[in-house]
Amino acid sequence: MAPKPDVDISEQSVRAHYAMLLGVGQEWEIERVEIDQAHRSIEVWARWRRGEALMCPKCRAICPGYDHLMQRTWKHLDACGFTTKLHARIPRCRCEMHGVISVRCAWAEPGSRYTLEFERYAIDVIKGACSLQDAAQLLRLDWDAVARIQRRAVERGLARRMQQSSPRLGIDEKSFGKGQSYGTVLSDLSNQCVVEVVQGRDEKAAAEALGALSQAQALTVEAVAMDMWKPFINATQLVLPQADVVFDKFHIMRLLQDGIDTVRRQEHRLLYSQGDTTLAGSKYLWLKSPANQSPKQWKSFKALLALNLKAGRAWILVETFRGFWDCEDSQEAQSFFKDWFSRAKRSKLEPIKAAADTIKRHLYGILTYFKHRITNAAAEGLNSIIQTLRCAARGFRNFANYRATILFHLGKLSLKPITTHTFA
């Protein structure tokens, strides 16, 4: 069989090939392609096709040309290990309504230095990488460039999410840096995602987080779960007056468990002063659920309960309160609480009495639990992932990067640019 003749690849076919790969659109043509074997790079130059009409990107009106901007460069996906870059001068047109304005190029978003395909790929890499530094190494970019891609993806996703309904929200605080540095995290409990992150945990920060909802979204909110932090309560009642405040049951139980621990510590100090070490080393037996105790721990704990200690009476009161959450409705729960509150006030255990008074003051937002049956458990789960992201990043340079990382990974946002050629 005779050998096949060498295929003659013309310059024109090469230009057509890269026009297709880069998705430059029919208004553009590839002027030339240069392949540098030594530096393993491909440089592609595109130009506006002569005779093609210019269109205003805002109103889509056909407009006369004005001039061309200076040459710009966009990074594209690597081809067979060769870095690929696209160069072009963007024409500007004079629109009667919008003045002199740059036309929209089909391969990149305004202000970006990367093609749409590269940004889509970069977003996948950032999602899969442990940190932005790891993503930067894989993408062969510097850290700041990758951070900008991440922030732009988040902005894109937030703009697309404005009409998503969020009937049940959760608001909580999360430590940002060292010391008393906190952020307010607003979560969508129905969709299990983060809605917004704002620096600080005061009323202003909470109002800003809630204010990030569009007007249409805000009207769909039925309830907001939170702890009994006054700034969160005030902000919710101000921004979302139609929404019910639901105090998180796990925070309520933590308040009561803190009461048990305070009783135990007070009693331990008294007994220890008399040479009695009965309560020494027993802290976690009182705070750990019997269902989660080992047989040995449960045996030790039963022995402590049999001693009729103050800590034991506090524990029984708190365990009794757990039945509050099993009530069928708010009316039954209110009756349950009335009986339990009476017992707590007669207990002569000051920490438990103080906790009971706190619960009574906030009963209006606890009884709403039986209407909506929501807790901040999903938000706490998101907080756990936030902590993992923070550890992987080894901290953040500023709060803006912290916010962008959380929303990128936990916002359930539509992050990727659309690659279809459009002037919309």
C-alpha cells in the first residue's frame, strides 16, 4: 500500500480551527496564530471582521464605529501543555443613548482577563482544591488572580440568585480571626446554603445580612432561627417584620446545661473544701447524654445520681425539660412550661432558676418552634464546614476573602459564566 501523502494544513484552516476553539463569534476573525515551541506557548490574534455592524451592548442598537481600545490579552485553556493566549483590540461604538461604549466580545466577560472557558475550568479547580494557593499552582496563576476569579464567580452567582425564595432562614455568628473578631452568617435552612456573610455581630451587621435579600425574597421569609442574641432579634424584627423569630432549641438546652455545670462547680467547691472529692472529674458525665455514655460511664453516673446531690436535681430538671420539645403544639408546650417553670423556681438552685427566667422572657420566640419546627442545626453544620475552609486556607488576609470563600463553597450559587455568544 502506498504511503499517504503529507496533509497540507493551510494557514487559513489553522485560523478557522482556533476561531472555533476560542469561540470568538462570527463578528471576529483570527488574524494570525504563532506557536512558540521553545516557550510552549500559543499566541492568537483576533480582529473585528471588516464590514460587520457594531452593536451597543446595552440597548442592542446598531451604531457607528468610534475607535479601538488598546490591545488586550486573555488567557485561554492550555492546549497540549502549551499556554494559550488571545489578543485583540476591542472596537468602540457611539450610541445615541449610551454614548461611546465598547462592544461585547463573545469569549470573555467585561473586565475579565480570562476567556469564558478558562473561567469555567478555573472554578472547577478552585472547588476541588484544598486552598486558593493549591488552585493557583494547578492553574499556573498567582494567588491574587485566582482570588479575583473566585470573587467574580460569587458576584455572578449572587446576581442570579436574587429571585430564589427562602421561607426559613437561620442567623448565627462565626469567629473570623483571633480575639473578638466575628462575622454574621445568614443561612437558608430550606436549601441548606449560606445566603450572606457580614463582618461583625451587632445589629447593624445582622440588618446588613438580612438586607442582602431581594425584596421578592424578603417577602417569602416566614421564620428566622437564632439564639437569644438581642441584636439579631432587633435586626430581624426591623428588616423582616412579617417573619417569626424562632429561638434555636439547641441554644436553649445549652443554656440549661450551663446551669447544670454552674451548680456542679459550686457544689464541688463546697464539698472539696470539706475534703469530699465526689464530684472531681465528673464534669462531662453531667453534660453528656446517657445515650452517648459508655457502660462504665453510665454506671459511674448512676452512682452520682443516687447521692441526691444538687447537681443531680439540676440534671433531672433539665432532662425533664427535654419533653417540652415533644409537645404537639404551642398550647400544649405553654402548659408544659408553666408546670416545669414552677418546679424550677422551687428548686432553690439559683443557676437553674436564672435559666428558667431567661427562657420565660423569650418564650414568645420559643413557642414559634411548634409552628415552624426549625432549628439552627443546618447552620451549625455549615459553620463546621466554614471552620474546615478556614483551616485549609490557614487564615484569610481580609474579611472580603473570607466572605467570598464561604459563599463560593457553601452558597449553592450558579458560579460559571455562560459560554453562549450573546449580547445580553
